[in-house]
Amino acid sequence: MASVDRLERKERPPYIPTPDSQSYDEGTFKDLEKSLPVEKCADIPTLKDSTDVDDTPDGGLHAWLVLFGVSLFVYSISGYMSAWGVFQAYYENSILQDSSPSTIAWIGSIQQSFLYIPTLIFSRLLDMGYFRTMLTAASVVFIVATFLIAQCHVYWQFLLCQGLLTGVAAGVFSGPVIAILSQWFRKRRGLALGLYAAGASLGGTVLPITAKALIPTIGFPWTIRVIALIIMFGLVLGNLTIKQRRSSSLVKGSLFDFSPMRSHAFLVYCFAAFFVYLGYYSFTTYVAALAIKIGVSTSFSFYLVSICNACSGVSRITSGLTADKTGAMNLMIPFLTLSVVIYCVWPFAHAEVALVFISILYGVSIGPFASLFSSPVLDLGEKDQLGRRIGILMSMVGVAMLVGAPITGAVDKSRGPVAMGFYTGPMMLIGTILMAIVRHMKIKSKPSYWSKI
């Protein structure tokens, strides 16, 4: 028996600590790796193996509640901003008729650009654990600023309340909320982003129709108050249902960190989104105003924005459902190419039927980009740099949104609508080409994964 015990002890493998042991460090595994034969090293667990486990829920009550809350936020915020074309046309023909279209467009451009420019800061604060404080404070500022629009009478007041205040408050939501959504969904990320983006289209469909119906009956001030109440309802429910996962990593460090830009693919993708957004909002900003100029009735022209947003909403949902199988960029690239063609054709549409057809096509073509443009970025770097990557992307996009519509308006005023179409179309074409380059770069590095991205 004693000899058997000695034999068992002799053949028993050496003790190998695991990451589940009570005490271990990286040096333990390195020393053990040196002491064992090469063929045994493959069995040694590592710290990296223990931390790379993907525990994203991809469903469940909490995840779907977060998606519901995020959709309410984007319905209230982005949906309201998607209705800017209605306000642009109304201001040109009433309250701010002494101002030029490009001057009025600065209100919407500032509002829409600040939806993204400050995300470089706010997404970093998300990584540092300040999400709940930012969300609550920004909700209050956005609601109060929207109510104040009803009291505005001169240009600088609209610029301050509708442009700057609502824009900065909205910037708190855009980047961090997408990052929060990615903490709850990975395999179903395309579906989640599609439903998220569809909320903006739903808001961009409902709110313009609401404004069109109420302004003639109760006046502009009370119309704004009704819209503010709708927004308040969505933001309150959103605050109650959105939460950051406890398991998500909180990253320490400086407020500004541009290290993700060392990735060439990520940097090129940021420039791709920049050029696309130079023309992205030009259609919904000017389609109603230009329709009025060519003789379309004011009452009908307002519905063009809603038609475009409604079709975009359907396209965003279907894109989200499809992207999980086909890949985000595989959808965005061909549909963005269609958007380029539409911009070149748009100036030649002079009848109501043609404008409706163009509005439907543009809504469908821009839907995949609107819902999925942030999806590839989530995989273009380390998990703990997610907030920083989204912040950098959104900030560059915000600059494009700030100057895009005013430049388009200036081109239209100086050279006419044909030149405007041939400016915005090529800008989006450059972005589409850069996106195709990013796809090619990543397929070369990881063919099995990026062939479906």
C-alpha cells in the first residue's frame, strides 16, 4: 500500500493555481509557465482569459426596459430635432422672415451639432461613472429650454434656447446612451440600434404633424408648450428605466483621452461619418422651404419632412433586423450610394408627386446609416475605450452637422438648388468611399469577422 501511495504521489500533476484561487497575481503564472514543459503551458489559465468572458445579457427584462427607455429618449430628443425642417419653413415665413434662410439654419445646425460635439466629454464622464447625474441634469435643462422657446420673439433668443441650450442638453444623451445600450446587447446589437433609431424617426414623424396641426389653431407659443409636455413625458420615463450595468468597467484617467485615434481604421471611419453628415440633414432642413418656393402649398410642404422621417423609421427597423446577419457596413455603403444619387436628382423635382417620391426614397436610403453608423465603432478597439471612441466619433460628426446645413443654404442662395444638390451629393460620396476603405482594412485583418460588418 505504501508503494502504491508513493506511486500516486509521484504521478500526481503539480498544483496549478487558477484565477478562482483566493490569491494569485500575474507573476505567479509567468513563473509557473517557465518551470513547466512547453506542452503543459497551454493548460495554464491566464488573467486575460478570465476577464475576456462576454457576459452581455442580449435580452431579459432589464435589457428590454433599457431599450424602451433609450427609445423614449431618442423619440423625445432626436425626434424633436428631426422636425427642424418644419420650424425652418415656419420661421422663414413668419417670426424670422427678415432673416436669411442660411442665418435661420444656424439655429438648427447649432442644435443638431451640439447633439454630438460635447459627447467627447460626456462619454468620458460615462466611463468615469457619472451617467446618472448627467442624465437627470440634462433632462431638466432640455425641458426648461423647450418651454422657454414659447417666450422667444427675436433671433438671438431662438438661437440661445432652441439652438444652444437644447443642443448641449441633448449632447449628454447621444453618446453615453448608445454606450449604455451596447452594455446590454451584443449579438442583437443591430436590432437594438435599429429600434433605438426608429424612435427618432417616430418622433420626427409625429412632432412635425403635431406642430402643423396645432399652430393654426392654438398658435405657436402653445404648440411649443404641448411639444414640451410630450418631451417631458418621454424623458421622465426614460430616466426611470435606463441604467448602467454594474459589471461595466469604470475607467480612471484624464478627462480628454485621444488614444483610440491611434487606430487607423477608427480614424478613417470618423472621417467617413464626418463627410456623410455634411449632407445628412440638408434634405430635411430645406425640403419644405424649397417646396414652398417652387409653388407647393405651405400646408402640404410641411408633410414632406414627416413622410421622409416615417420612411426612415421603417428603414431603420428593417436595417437593424438585417444587420445582425449581413453586417452594418454591408448595408450602409450601398444605401448611402443611393442617397448620393437622390441629392443629385432632388433639385430637378418640381411637382408634388415627385417631391413625395424623392422624400420616400431619401428616408429609405438614409435609414441604415442613421441606425447603424455607431455599430462598427463598438468593435474598433478595446472594450474599456468604448465611451472614448463614441465621444470622438460624435464630436467629429457634430462639427460636420454644425457647418453642413448653413453651407448648403449658402450654396443654394448664391448658386441655386442644382449647385446645392451637386455639393451635398459628392460630400456624402466621399464619406461612402472612406467607409468602404475601412471595411477593406478590417477584412484584411480579420476576414472571418469583418466580412459581416
